[in-house]
Amino acid sequence: MPKKKPNKKKYDSTNIKVLKGLEAVKKRPGMFIGDTDDGSGLHHMIFEVVDNCIDEAMAGHCSKINIIINKNGSITVKDNGRGIPVDVHKGEGVPAAELIMTTLHSGGKFDDNSYKVSGGLHGVGVSVVNALSKELVLTICRDGGMYQQKYYEGKAKTKLKKLKASKVTGTEITFTPSDKVFTSISFETDRVNKRIQELSFLNAGVSIEVTDARTGKSKKFKNNGGVASYVEHLRRRKAPLCQIIHCEGAQDGITVEIAMQWNESYNESVLCYTNNIPQKDGGTHLSGFRSSLTRVLKAFVKKEELNKKAPIDLLGEDVREGLIAVISVKVPDPKFSSQTKEKLVSSEVEGIVSTVLSKNLKEFLLENPKEALAVLSKVSEAALAREAARKAREMTRRKGILELAGLPGKLSDCQEKDPALSEIYLVEGDSAGGSAKQGRSRKYQAILPLKGKILNVQKARIDKVLSSAEIGTIVKALGCGIGTEDFDIEKLRYHRIIIMTDADVDGSHIRTLLLTFFYQQYFEILEKGHVYIAMPPLYKITKGKSHVYAADENEKEKAIKEFSASGSKGIDVQRYKGLGEMNPDQLWDTTMDPKNRRMMKVNIDDAQEATDMFETLMGDDVEPRREFIESNALSVANLDI
């Protein structure tokens, strides 16, 4: 990545533009910083401050950033940039630094000369961090001096004053989040590290160190390889089909950097960023990338006559099978579809990204014929697999293919037709399925018994997935189709999909296979919180005519202890190894009755982490699975031997 030349233009109080108003931040913090209950807003407080440091780095003025989680729960963020201007702003009559800290939408980013491009998630600046902090201390080194100002609940507590002379430059902010705003003010180091690592990949050469003073541990992030290193990091242990392809270019003040690589897996992973801000919904940079990628590869397939082997016209999903890519654009005045900036809508970006990718990808394919052939062969095979999957989907629609025209014969459906009020149990085995059918509430509970272990879809293309009888049964029962062409979540017949398996090794394996299936083929169903895991009891503790159920060892011991006020004699402990050991009324009482049952809702907090875990546990590579088992062996519970 070319070294950025520092912006030599003057940077002082005249560069600070004002858009007034701050009280709304305290009244509705979620609009500005994110959720104040789940930790996302709390951690974004750090990232909002760090983004200012990164802006200095992108302008060529900052090379080092330090983040410290202090023992008292406060956060310190320090950089070696130019330092926030300290002179008095002529229009407002207060120091520029105080203006930035106390006024919404004030800062150098609104001035075209100070920062050509800038980040920040919501574009509201450090003033929001100040507004939502109990205390904040601002220390600035510039113009030969060290200056400091203290704030309390967003308002200046002291005046900005010079403490001493200083030969260095930079800004240091220490803030303590308000416990009146946030449910919890405890920071998670792993959560901080994840975003900082992302920023280090996107800003080659910048050194960022995260220190947790509570534990004494620190981690330094510096990646000179930029987005190419990011792709290598994302690939993990997947076998690559080619070297990492690096594309770079600029036009009309917009710079584009793309790194991409195909591997032997069947999943696509393309990440998009504008000025370091992630766009999970893509946008014009993603559109330009996809259209150019498809066009270039289609032309090469035709040129190499690979379409004789696969006489199917390539589609975008074919060329992106097994592709990992990172698209990073730097845009002077980006336009997004919403305040959270999850989709880029700047139309001029699409053509520039397309041009940059087309030029670089063509050069790579011409200069590396062996690797080009490996990639082109893969996308051709993907097209054949897609066609096979289409035929398999057509088969699932035909009358009689799954025993009945509408629904699979094994399914015992419920009477309720409103999906929001309906639930389906995916039950391990016919025996347990029989008990569940007898014990259920027919009004709103459907039962689908599954025979044996379903296909491990982590290792299979969609055509093979659809050829599996058990998976075909599940797809038919859910009613929302499968695959990019057919899937429609609005047609999902049940808003609670409950996986109910035995509490043994086989049951755990079946549950994991089902979760893998939903993650790979029905990600949106998982993401919207429709999947649950039933938690049948492990024990039944009986004494005389009284009995209680226990979910784990602790509950079992507690129940035995309670029964022992009247003596330990006559206490019977039964361990359930299978759902089939319960009669219908016991299964209803313990596992299916909404008044008594326990269920775990399956959430996806970190998609990349989840992807890594499925790859580790269910992928082809044995070594990471062995390492995982060895490192977690001592923490296993309820071992089935």
C-alpha cells in the first residue's frame, strides 16, 4: 500500500465547523451510540474515540495508538497525531477542543481541507462519548505545550489550560461511561481486540496496542500486509486454490483496495468497508465488485473453452463459491442508506471498483495460467452443481416425492396456521418422536421425527444437501424453500424450531449437525432467532410419592439434599440417557410444556467466530478439531461413557 503523504494544509480552529445540539444524545443514546443494554453501545464508545485516531492515521499524521482498559473501569485512548486544535474558535468564542467535546456534529471532518476521508460509525464524533460519560479527561499535546480539560456528564468542569511544555504531539482521552446510561459498564477485552484487529488490517503500518490493566495483559496489532493479510487471516486453515490477488487503484479522489482468494470450501465470504466502516449490507462497492468478477471470469471460461465441460452459463454465485475477499474503499464524502452506514449508496464508487478489479484480475489470470485454470475449473464445477441443485429442488416440489403432496408423511402437523404461534420439534428417533406426538399440544406443536444422523453440510455442496432424504423432509416441513433462488423466510411455517435430542454423545452430534445445517443453509432463520434447543432433564429424583427433575449435576445434588431433611433412605435417582425413556406425559411436563420447559435460544453474536467454530468442528481438517478437543477436554460436563 503506498505511503500516505501528510496533509500540509493548516489545521487550527478555523477548520472546525459547528452543527449544534447535544441534549438529544442523553435523552436517546441508542440513536447515537447503539444498544445501551447488550454491550454494543458501550464498546462503541471506545471505537468512536479510536476512529478519530485512525482518521489522523489516514491523513498521514498518526502511526501509533494506545488503548488501555483501566482498573477503575475507565478507558484511555492515546495517539501520536497532531493533537486537537486548542486555539479559540472565532465563531463560538471557546477553545476548538472544548467545542469538539461539547457540541454535536462539530469537528474537522466537516471541513474539506482537514481530512480527505474520515471514519466513525455514526458520524457524531467524540462529543457523544463525552455526553454519555460520567467523567472525561482530555489531554492534548501540540503547539509546544501540554493542555488539559476535564468534563463531567458532558459539560466542561474546568477550563482548557496549559500544564507544561511538550515537544511531542497527540491526543489522549480518558473517559468513564455513565452507569445511568449503560446497563453494564464492564468492558470485554476480546470484543475490543476484534475491532482493533480489523482496523489494523484496514490501515497497514499503523501500530495499535490494547492493554487490559485489570489483568496486566496487552496485545499489539500491526499489519504491514493490509487487506491481503486480512484475507489470509479469514481463510484460516482452508486450502487455497491460488495466491492472494491484490488489486489497487484510485480515481477522482476515491481509492480502492481489494484482496481476494479462492479456496476449496463452498462458502462465500466478502467483507466491505468504506473509510474503515463495515457495511454488512454491502452497497455500490460490492455491486461493482460482483459484476466485474462475474464478467471477467465468464469471459475467461469462454476463452479457455471450459464451458464445454460445464455448458451452463455462469452466474454470480458460481464465481463466488469458495471466495474470500475484502473490499476497502476510501471515499471523501460517502453516502449511506441509513445513519448506521450499513449500506453504501454512492453511485460513483461502483464503476471505479469495477474498473480496478477488472484490470487487476485480468492481469492475474493471464500471468498465472496454472492458478487461473484451478479457479476457472472450480467455478465451472459450481455451475454444474447449481444446475443439479435446481433439478433436486424441482424434485422436492413434485407430488409424492416426500410421501405426500404437501407435507412429509412423518410430520405430525399442528392445527394452528399462524407461524408466529406455531412451533415444530425436530426429534431424534422414532421412539422419542412417538412419545412427543402423544404428549404434545396438537393445537400449536408439530413433531418431525428424524432417523439417524443427517448429512454434514459443512462438507457438501447444495446439490448433495438436497439429495439427502432427511434434509429434504426438513425443508418440506419448514415450507420456506432452500437456496438463493427459492428461499423466502416469509413462508416459514413455524417461528419456533426446537431441536430435541438425547442427552448423550449421539444426541449432541445430531444437534450439532442440525445447527450446522441451519447455519449454512438457513442463516436468516438462525439470525432472526427462530431456532431453539430443548433441554430435557438428565435426572429424576424420587422419594416416596414425591419427585423432582434435575437438568444437571448441581440441581441433582440440591434435590437430594432437600429430600434428605427427612432422611436419605428411599431416595431413587434415575438418569435419562434418551428421550425414549420418558413416557408422553413426562416428556410434556418436563420438556414441552411452555410453563415448565427449559429451552436455549440460538443466537449469533459473532458470525465470523461462529464460522470458524463450524469449520473447526465440522470441516475436513482433523488437526484443528484435535486441538480443540485437547484444549477443552478438562471443561467437559456430563461425559457419556
